[in-house]
Amino acid sequence: MLIKRMARITYLSLATFTWKQALLLLPHTVVMYFILASICQHMLMKYINEY
């Protein structure tokens, strides 16, 4: 019962958080994904050039 209530509270807070903050966080997440992708590409090219 307590676990169900806690899950419901967290779900509702996450839902409201995502609806309110998703548009604000979207550019940041896109930038983070681009940075991670460029780092991975750089490491991959380095690894390929070594072998």
C-alpha cells in the first residue's frame, strides 16, 4: 500500500515535471547528446586509426 502510494506520487510528480520542464530541458539534452556523440566519434576514429 505504501509502496503503491509512493509510486503514484513519484509518477505524478514526474509527469508534471516533464510536462512543465520538457521544453526548457530539450535544448540542453540535445546539446548533451551532440557532445556525447562527438566524443564517441572522436574516440572511435582514434581507435580505428590505431588498428
